[in-house]
Amino acid sequence: MNKIKRLAYILLVLVLALSLLSGCEKEKEVVKETELSVSTVKAEKRNIAQAVKYPGTVRGVNEVYIMAKVPARVTAIYVKPGDRVSAGQTLLTLDSSDYESTIRNAEAVVALAEAGKKTHEIQLENARLGYERIQKLFDAGAASQRDLEAAKSAVEMLETGSTEASLEQARAALLGAQTQLSHCTITSPISGVVGSVNLSLGDTASPTSPAATVSDTSRLEIETLVSESEVSYIKTGTEVNVLVKAAGEKPFKGKVDSVASVADPMKRNYTVKVVLDNPDNKIKSGMFAEVVISTVSKDDVLTVALAAVIPRSGRQIVYTVDNKNRAREIEVQTGLRDNNYVEIVSGLKGGEKVITKGNTLVNNGTLVRVVSGGAK
């Protein structure tokens, strides 16, 4: 019996020991640390320029607001927004009946003045012949001094030029009426694209409001305002990127055309004009644009990818990977930044690898595995 009890006791101890060992292994499996996949890049020296975005509106370099020159009712509209037109092409016509009547009256006045001029010329010719005849008679002693002076006065009265002046005045009135009539046909002064037509059939055109807008959009202009702290860095002729999201995600290449030397008196900013070519007419006049201009620049400075720097509790930090594959937090001081990189003023050395993908998921001491192609 004692042997049986001892054997049972030994078996019980073995079972308990095996249970404890199994539990420890399970506990070890539960607390086993997993690796977090990350991607890294080296901190390297490069040239960097800080870029600033300035908003503006696109317009054609040669954009014309076409005003009606006479107040008259619209009788026909030949174009619509988006149509391409040539210089001199008719856009709208206005009611010309009143001006046609004025022309007929002016023509009648001109005809009357011309008839009066012909009558006057005949009278003048007769007066001169009469004066010559009296002069001969006076020289022969057959006419008095009084007769001679009377004949001379008749000639001088007809030589005042009043009839010529009346005729020129009538012709000027006719020309004015014809000009007014021509204003009833509104044409485009340039070749380009119709931006807007602001009148409808039956509306009365006003000389104070644009009837239509035509823009030559083969070359565009963007006007933006730059602060006094940045304008000194912007130079005429500098190449810039222009973002027009309505025309595509890819930036267009533009060039600084002019920089104002005097600030706007109201906004206290300086006007900068940027021009760009638009051969495919992708960009439309009136679209919103952002001009990306580099201001401050530095050469051969230590930089990392923008994604590597994380703002945290008022600090700028990056994560490196130590020789035990642990993420290590490092506080850095940053400087200039562009669209891809940021300057590291202090905290890192050239060649150090920093985490760019997965850095928002790690903490100081996290076990990581460096992979290519991004964090998973």
C-alpha cells in the first residue's frame, strides 16, 4: 500500500510539473513581442528652397471687355461663351433704325450744302468778272471810284468761305451719323475665345456695362499679392509652378513677368504677375490658380523627407533604428522646407537613417523590421 501511495504521489507531482511547464510556454507565447514593418531613408545634404503658394485668378494676357458705344436694343447675337472668334468678327447687332433716319437727314443736308456751294461758286465767278470789267472801265475813266469799290466788296463778301464751312459741317454731321450706325454692329477687336455674353435679345445695350468679353487664352496671366517680407526674394524671369486643379493635378510651368515696386495702398502687399503659355487651351480664363514661388533658399544643408518629421507636444521628432532593431526617438530642430524635404538644423547627422513609413505607429523602443516598399 505504501508503494502504491508513493507511486500515486510521484505521478501527481509529474502531472503538476507538466502542467506548470505547459502554462509557462503558453504565457511565453502570449507575451512574445511582434515586429512592426517600417521604411527608412538617409539624412542627406542637398539644396533646398522654401516655396510659398499664392492664390490668384487666371485671365488672358490680352483680355478685352467689349462695351456698346450706343444705347440701343439688341437685335441679334451671333456667338456664345466658349466660341473662338477672329478680330473684326461680328458678335452682336443693335437696332439701327434711329441712326439710319439720322443718316438720311444728314445726307439731305449735305446735298443742300453742296448745291449751295455750286450756286456760290457761280456767284463768285460772276462777281470777279464784274470787278474785272469795272476795273477796266475805271482805268479808261468810264467808271467811278465808287463803282470800283462796290464791285470789289461784292467779290470779298463771296470769298469769306462760309459756304465751304457749311458744307464741311454737313459732311461732319453725316460722318458722325454713319459712325453711330457702325456702332450698332459690335465686333471683336482681337482674336480669341468668347468668355461671356452679357446681353439677351431685346435687352438695351448700355455704354457703361460690358456687352461681351473676349480673351486670347493662348497666353495667360495670373496676378497675385505677395507680402513685403517675401517680395524681395521674387525676381522677374524666375520660373514657377502654377497649380490649376480645374485643369489637372500636374503643375503648369510659368514665369514671373513683373514685380511691383510699390505696395498696394489698401492691402500693403505687392502685386506680382505670372505668365504661362496655354497652347492646348486646357486652362480657361477665370479659373482659380495657386502660384508656387520659391523664396528663401539654402545650398548643401542636411535634409530628410518631410514624412520623417512628426510634430509631437510642441516638438519636432524623428525615429531612427538602433543596432537592436529598436525605434529611437530623437528631437530635431527644423529649418526650410519644400514640397518634399525639410532642413534639419540640429539633432541628426548625415547618413543616419530615419523612419518615413510606419513612424506614426511606433514609440521609443518599439521593435521594428526595416523593409522596402513601405510599412504594412
